[in-house]
Amino acid sequence: MQISLTITPSKAPLLFPLHHPISQTPKPNRASLPTFSNPLNSIKSSSPYLSAVGRAIEDDEYRIARNQVLRKGVDLEGYSIEGSSVGGHETCIIIPEFKCAFDIGRCPSRAIHQNFLFITHAHLDHIGGLPMYVASRGLYNLKPPTVFVPPCIKEDVEKLMDIHRSMGHVDLDLDLVALDVGETYELRNNLVVRPFRTQHSIPSQGYVVYSVRKKLKKQYMHLKGKQIEKLKKSGTEITDTILSPEVAFAGDTTSEYMLDPRNADALRAKILITEATFLDEEFSIEDARERGHTHINEIIENAQWLRNKAILLTHFSSRYHLEDIRQAVSRLQSKVSAKVVPLTEGFKSMHT
């Protein structure tokens, strides 16, 4: 039975107490005041074990609070997006709502808990942490991940995993899926993914994640509940499957993908995550293209084609400071209606 598809457009920092100056108020006579001993204190002081437990709890609470303070993720269109993307160093973008990561970089700890991994291409700053990702999930007794790769690198990835199995005498269990441009994979009953074509210095592809919902076919909209139920029981397909592009991740690529009509869904997804390796005139658009990357001026030139609600810029060259990035983002923001946000994890101010 054929299903018709319709595509629709789509904390506060941890504060530490200050040490106040010693008060000049005369101290009361200790002998005249009743004293009360805390049994727990006496146990703690006499028990190295309890003392160690207390320190561990405090350390863990501090670590959790510190991670919240240092988290440089962004919240866009109902999604929490985390990760790091520094040109030539590491790219790993995490979307917990999808239980997925785009590229794995050096395998940041947060990525280990994502069930799905989408690899765009085989450069080490995007795929280098793959064996560690798979091994760490095994260490934590998490189910084997599903890893998507361009078909042209699947065989090499299998060899890579076999080498690590042989060297480490470990089981590296994963479901390795070669997903080609134009193919669709169901992540769950309300979520699917499709690759799209990108242009880098080696074979590459981006990914669009779609939400899935059912909508009653137009010819049945006038029917009452019992009539619809009868049709349903008879085996008649009464709904259309509606796919709405939610998030598109381009990976490393020139801006050429923006001009490909087949990539229209990437340009109208709620969120477009796209690279902007070069931001100034020291590197020209031609320089960017020769290296298989995008200059922010090219995104500005193609602004008319962008129908996204939010654009997350990634993969800035490490030569830039936060001030350079913010200035470039401001230039792009003036040209598009979408909210433009840079992912600045790993970058510093020129004043530090």
C-alpha cells in the first residue's frame, strides 16, 4: 500500500562565599555559654571512611554545578544544542532531544550518551574519536550505537574498528549504517533522517532530521468519526505522512550546497547548522572554496535562499577571537530574518 509523503516547511554561576573581615565585636565568654556536641561531627572526625564519602559528595556536587556554569550550549527552537566546533581541531554537535551527535571529534564525554552518530566525512577532527565513542558506551553498559557514514567510507571504518578490536582485545559493538544521499532512515516512529549532498575536499554529506506526523487525507475530512473508523478497519489508508525538516547539519562544505535545489529542505529546516570557517578579508572566498570550506561572505550573498528560523554557525578557524566571531555574526544577522547564533565553545577573547 502506497503512502504519500508531504514535506512541510517547516545558570547562574556557582558562587563561593567571601571571607569577611574578622569582626571587632568582643567575643562572649565561652565558659558562660552551653555547648552542644553533634554526634555526626564526632563520627566524621573519627571515621576516615565517612570523611572520604563527604568529600566525594561535595566534589560531585561541585563538578555538576561547574559543568552547568561552563556549558556553552545554545537553546534554539525548542532544542538544546551542545558541543564544540573549531576548524581543524574538533567538531562534535550534540542534540539530546534526538539522542544524537553530528560528527564525533575527539569524543567529548557528553556525546557518549547519544544513541545515534552521524559522520559527515573522514577527516580526523570529525571522526577521530569514533573508536573511543564505541568503547566508552560498552564500558558504561550502554547499548551499541547506530553510526551512520557515507557509503564510500564504510569499508574503511569497518577496518578501523577491526584494528582497534585486534590491538585492544575488546568488543567494539556498533550498528554501522551506510546511508546514501536520497535514502531515508527511521530513528523512531516520529523521527527520520536523510543525507544531503555537500562539497568538501574529500567525499562528504550533510543530514536533515525530520519530524513525522500523520494527517487525515483531504477526501476524508468531511467524514464523521464512525465513518473514518470503518474505513480504517477495512484497511483503507486514510492518512498522509507529513515530514517536517527540523534540523539540518552541513558539516564541512563549500557554500555550493546552498544553491542545489535538491537541498531545499536543509535551507528551510527550523535550524540550519552550517560552517563559517573564514570571517575576514585575509582569506578570500576563493581561498575558502579551494580548501572545501565556506566564507561568511558567501552565506551573506546567499541569504535570500535561507528560510530557516535559526542558523547556528560553526567551525570557525582557530585564528579568530570571540570579538571577530561576534562582529561577523552581526553582519550576517542584518541580512537574514533567522536568528543567527555562533557556537563559541573553545574560543577566547582577544583580551584574555
